[in-house]
Amino acid sequence: MVQVTNFAVRQRKDGTSFTTLELTGGLELVQSQTTGNFYATVRKCSIPSTFDESLAQMMVGQQIEGDIVRVQVEPYEYVNKRTGEVMVLAHSYAYRPKGSVELIGQTQVQELQLT
């Protein structure tokens, strides 16, 4: 199960706009490859919608069956906002509806959930 936690209005290359929903998965514990310590995190991704801003706002808090999965992608640079460290990542996250193999809305890592 995932939850709609936010929405955003984005611009297409042609200048028109559309609304995306931010989906957040459940809590998971991950072990740091650097320190070996465990930390709590959640997976997030954005999916496109046909909603206007007011309807998207009403969807925040709704739960949807499915999960957010890690997807291998072409490597891209990510800058840790806290440390300034530049990392090369080769994964993103996408929503997978329950019972489906289809993936929706691949999203590159935007921020690390480390504390």
C-alpha cells in the first residue's frame, strides 16, 4: 500500500503544465554501505495525473494498492544537499500497481533520507 503525500504542477517541454501526485511507500530499514548502521527510510515517486490542483489536493492522504520499487536506470549525478558530496546513482523509483508488472512514473532520487 502506498499513500498520496503531495502533488506538484510540472511543465512539459512544450510549455504546458500537468499535475503529478507524490506517492510514498511504507517504512523500511536499510543498512548503510558506508557505516554499516541501519536507518529508517521510505521510497517515494511521482506519477502523472489528469487532475487539476484542487482535485490533486483532495487526493492527498488517499491510499492506493501497490508498492514503490527500485528500478535500474542510466547513471546520473546526485548532490547530497547536507554534505555537498556528488554521487553517481544508477537507480530510480517507480510505482507498481498491485498484481501488475507495469511500472508508472520513474523518479530519480531527489534527497537522501539519512539522518
